[in-house]
Amino acid sequence: MSRVVVAVAPTRIDFAGGTLDIPPLYLFHQPALTINVAINLCATVTVQERTGRGVRLSARDQDTQAFWASSSEIEWRQNRFLELVSRHLRSFAPLPGVEVITDCQAPAGAGTGGSSALAVAATAALASLKKRRLAKPELIEYARAVETQTIRVPTGYQDYYAAAYGGASVLEFGLTGIVRRPVATGKFLEELEHHLLLVYTGKPRFSGANNWQLFKRHISGDRKVFGFFERLKSNAVAMREAFLARDLRGIAEVLNEDWAIRRAMLPNMTTPLIDTLIRKSRRAGAFGARVCGAGGGGCVAFLADPTAQKGLKKLVAAHGARVLPCHVHRRGLTVRETFV
């Protein structure tokens, strides 16, 4: 019999405070908050022991694979699409003979934190295989460290927390560390879910590029960038209050303001298609909209009454975009171990 470990982690929709989650930038904008909601477009990593010493990696969503005769030979120069998981595999070496299968339901470049969810799932699956106990904060640090090595620019924290904990979260970045608190539960989370519509517009540019430019300019003392972060901070505080008040219209107003702030500062976050969809969606009944992640393509999250969503879906299809059916993922990371 061989052991099989399956780890599943959700992606997320960010509502406010993104970019404030990158250390040490949040230390200069207190109170620094990020609010997001986990969704069930999940990343899955399956690890199965196999006979021999070889390591086989298959990325189903990328339709690509690799094989190494042993874990000491793992490298990724020939296939950068496999670098993230390959780095995880090498970091857990030595490994027995294993077959690793990865998949992510969120499209590549969707702006919903798919690579970070994959990093969390890979960390959890390989730690379980090696019988290493990692508490969620430690697991988050490990996954984030490996992804930082992969993308070669500073990364924030919010995606990993959504993947690990699920639900709706407010992350508080303080002087002594990070505190995660649930910010919506029960019936209000169901109401929010019924009003959410996630639309995929196409693959964006490298999502870390915008954040890296902001990071460098902030550290260099750019006053315009500092003011931009102050506006993000104030808006994130307003978003937390709207969530705590269970005020859906208030959430939408803050969502719209967050998009306006980011679009003014970073014009390349948008595209003609995104501008068209957001403009026309308001006439079709949407009352809130924001590009997910770093933008430039990817997904747009809309808030709209359920009665208006049929018309919105027709609008989306007419412009060549597509709706990604999703629900709030309440559980976060799950790890299952079986024998076959």
C-alpha cells in the first residue's frame, strides 16, 4: 500500500487593503488592514508515494510535467511554470519516490491568489508526507518564503491567510505581528455570497510588477506613493466597519472607492475591456466593482442584486468575458491522508 496526501486550499477575492500587506510597508501606515473573502476556486496538490526514487510532477491546469530520477536532481530552468512547486519539492528533500499532481480551478493570472493557494497546499501536502507538524502561522511563513524565492520580489500576506483559514477575514498588521479575525459569518456571509459575481476578463501581466514598483518608490520616499498608501489605509478601515455593520451597500461604496484610488495611481491596472464592463455593469444593476489583485486583466468582482445578475451575465458574455461560478469557502485549507 502507498500513502496519498491531498491538500486543498481556496483562493480569494480582495475587498480592500491589498498592497498594505507587504512588509515592512504596513509599519508606516497604521492601522494597516486587509479585508478579503476566500472562494471555492481551489488549488489542489496530491502527493502519492511510488516505488523507486523518482519524483514525477504533473501540473494539470498547465498541461505540463517533469520527472527527476531523485529529489536531489530537482530543478526548474527548463519549465518556469513548474518552478513554484519544484522549489517546494526540493525544500522538503530528501523525498521518497513520489508522484505529485497539482491543479488550480482559478485561471492563471486571475488575480485571486491562485499561486499562493498552490504554495499553501504544496507546503501542507509535503509536510504531511514528511510527518512534519506545521501550525498555520508557520505554514503561511513557509509557503510565502518559497513563493518569494520564486517570483523574486516581496510578497504580501493576505493570499496565504485566505488559503489557510477561509471565510471572510480582516488581517491586522501591527507592530508585534499579524492578527487574523473573521469579519463576516452566518447569514450575512450568505447574503454577500448571493450578491457576488466574479468575471474573468483574460490573463494579465505579471501581478507582482505593480507592487514591486510601488514598494521601491515607497522605500525611496516618494510622497505621492506615501499618500496613495494612506488613502488605501483609510479605505480599508472603512471597509472593515462596513463589514462589521453588515452593510452591503456600504461595502460596495468602499469597493468602488478602492478601485478609483488604485486606477488613478496605476492606470495599467485597467484595460479597455475592464473599463467597459464596469461602466456598463452599473447601468445593468451592479452597485459595486473592483479588479481583483494587481489587475491589468484577470478577474473583476461585482456586487449586484441577484435579480440583476442574469442581465450582467449576458453583458459579460457579449464582451467575450466569462463568469466564474464560485461560493465563499468557509473552511480554508484541508489535508486528507489515505492509503491505496
